[in-house]
Amino acid sequence: MESWRNWSGKLHAEPREILRPASEDAVVAEIARAHDAGASVRCVGAAHSHAPLAVTDGHLLDMEAFAGVAVADRDRRIVTVGAGTRLYQLGVPLRAEGLGLVNMGDINRQAIAGVIATGTHGTGETLKNFSSAVVGLRIALADGPVVECDAEHDGELFQAARLGLGSVGVVLSANLAVREAYRLREGIWLEDLDSVLARTTEFGAAHRHFEFFWFPGRAKAVCKHIDETQDPPEYPMREGARVGWSFEVLPSHRPDKHTEMEYSVPAERGPACFAELRDLLTRDFPDFTWPLEYRTVAADDVWLSMAHGRSTVTISVHQDVGLDDEPVFRACEEVFLRHEGRPHWGKVHYLGGDTLAERYPQWHDWWRVRDAYDPTGLFLNEAMAALRP
Ligand SMILES: Cc1cc2nc3c(=O)[nH]c(=O)nc-3n(C[C@H](O)[C@H](O)[C@H](O)COP(=O)(O)OP(=O)(O)OC[C@H]3O[C@@H](n4cnc5c(N)ncnc54)[C@H](O)[C@@H]3O)c2cc1C
């Protein structure tokens, strides 16, 4: 039996089978076979989630063979991306078409279906998350058919599946809204944390991308801004001062294995929430050294988006994978919840379905539609089934 581990190594599973379908027909056949065998079906992208979304004792579908990108509509700047395509596989072919992703997160190792399924985001007050860029999906459903859905056709299925937590069907490809190719310039500076917290609105408005990291125990935060430039790329690139195409400047290298909790709070509560976390860590966890990260995300209308209906600040807390993360994460979660926080779907949280329902206004809509398309729960693993209303 082949076992499975996520990126950090902290999560592991013994799926009944790990399957690597290479065609749509093979996916449809696997769904039917799992159904007949009484096994559940979960997909995995690049296994970068810290939440047990891909943990299953059923059939695990690795969708890596579904890779590639093609321009679907040049005028509207829409591209079709295979579900298993890694983000790092998109930059060069999109650039060759004069196109680029609107935004990216900290890294580029994930699969497109994985980032969509969890609402993965970057930073930028005017910039939405990956799920919001999806304008159409091709998806294999529980009872067999492969369907195309978008806001006009099967609109509720589209809403549920564009941030689907791997639980609505097997995404085969996604149509993404992109923009013209663009270049960026990155800059970093150090500033006292108190000063940064007083000026986040100013910095957020002044830069296309603004974020900062703070290492507990330090007085200063490491601030980063990235802005559009007409300047040519500068090779070789110097981390922290890169000038280049968007896909060269937005993602960074994150080799140190960690686990992570991240919450999204209303933008106006970001600085106060961060200050409370600083005080908590300084007082109760004096040995805690991993950085906190502060970013912004624009509001959207995706049912399960962390930024649903509100301008958002995201704050992440990281812990070394070899150390116990639970005491510090639980303490931080209390602070996040006091600030109307919503957990990142791909990261650690300890909330049950009832609390999630209070925080995600369309939680029940999402389950209603998910259940209508998959009444037997074929696409639910144990962790998701436990959240079912
Ligand atoms: C080092 C690191 C950096 C990160 N940086 C960021 C960041 O900057 N911003 C941010 O928001 N998050 C970030 N994350 C979190 C990460 O982006 C999400 O957890 C994301 O979901 C991982 O993508 P993946 O391809 O690894 O998906 P997986 O973890 O493999 O899967 C995630 C979900 O997608 C589903 N899925 C995958 N493929 C399909 C498919 N074909 N059909 C249906 N469902 C599918 C899975 O079932 C699962 O539910 C980071 C994580 C790590 C480890």
C-alpha cells in the first residue's frame, strides 16, 4: 500500500489506492469504480495544505497529468489551465502570449486546482484571491458526467466548486481571468513594528503589494512592497530587490518545513489583531521564534472565500514542523476569533461546523449545493464529513 504525506510531513494517510489518471475517461471510470467499491474519492494537487483536506483512507486521485495552459479567449484574457498544472509552469507560457496571472502568493509550487479549492491568495488591497479569478470550471461529478459550469450555467455548482475544498467533484480544468503581462519591482525595508502597525493603511494604498513579517522578540518588522515598473528585468535577481516579470518577482522560496495557522480578519481590525498576537506571544510564548506575516486581500463574492464580502487582512503564524504547534496555535486562534477571523482552508484551525457556519455566511448554501451534486458523500473525507451540518 502506497502511503501519502503532505509537504510538511506532518500529515500522513494510508489511502486504499493512489491513482494517477491521465484522461477524463480515466477520471470518470475511477469515480465509478470507487463508488462501486464503497470508497471515497479525494484529489490531491501539490500536497501543500496544512489542513487534512487530502487525508483519506479512500481513493486519492493525483491529478498531475492534467497539466497545461491554452488561451481560451484572447479579447477577454481568459485562459484554460489543466487542474494539475503547477503555478511555476504557468509563468513562461503565459508571458509568451503577452499574459500574466493577476496575483500570486508566497510560493509557486501548488497546483491550480489546489489553490482554487482553498482560496489561496497573495497580498494587495485591490487584488482578490485565486478562486475569484476563476470564471469557469470543467468538473467530473459524482454520478459520472463531466460538466462545464460558470456564473450563468449551473451557477450554484460553479459557486460551490470554485472554492470547493476538494468536495464537490474532480476539477479537470479551470478558466482563469488573467491580465496583460507586466513587470514588477520589489523593495524591502526595516521599520519599528509600532510604526508599521500605525501606517498599514498608508502603505497598503501606496503599493500594489504590501506585506510585512515580524519575528517575535524583535522591535522591527521586515516590510516588503512590490510595484509595477516599465524597467527591464535585472538578472541575476537579488532576493528582496528583484525586478522582473510578475511570475519572477511575486513568489519566493520557502524551504524551511513548517506548519501554519492563518486567519482573515476585517481589514480595519488587522493592526489591532496583530498587536494582540504580538503581546500574547511576547507574554506567554517567549521561546517562539517563527515569523508572523501580514497581508491584504480585496473583498469578493465567492461563497466560501475568506474574503467573502469584506476587505481583508490575513495574518499567519508559523511553527517549525518538528515542534508542537498546538498550544501556540490554539492561543492565537482565540485572538483571531475575537477579531471576527475566518480560518484559511488550507491551514491549521480547530473549528467545528457550527462555528464555521457563523463565520462563513454562505456555509449552508455551499453544503446544500454540494450535497445535491453528491448525496452519498463520495467526495467527502473524514475531516470534511465531520463538518457537515
Ligand atoms: C510553503 C507554503 C506556502 C504557502 N503560501 C501560501 C500563500 O502565499 N497564500 C495562501 O493563501 N496559501 C498559501 N499556502 C497554502 C496553499 O496555497 C494551499 O494549502 C493550497 O491549497 C495548496 O495547493 P496544493 O496544490 O498543494 O493543494 P493540495 O494541498 O494538494 O489540495 C488542496 C485541496 O485541493 C483539492 N484539489 C486538488 N486538486 C483537485 C482537483 N483536481 N479537483 C478537486 N479538488 C482538488 C484537494 O482535494 C484539497 O481539498 C502555502 C502553503 C505552503 C506549504
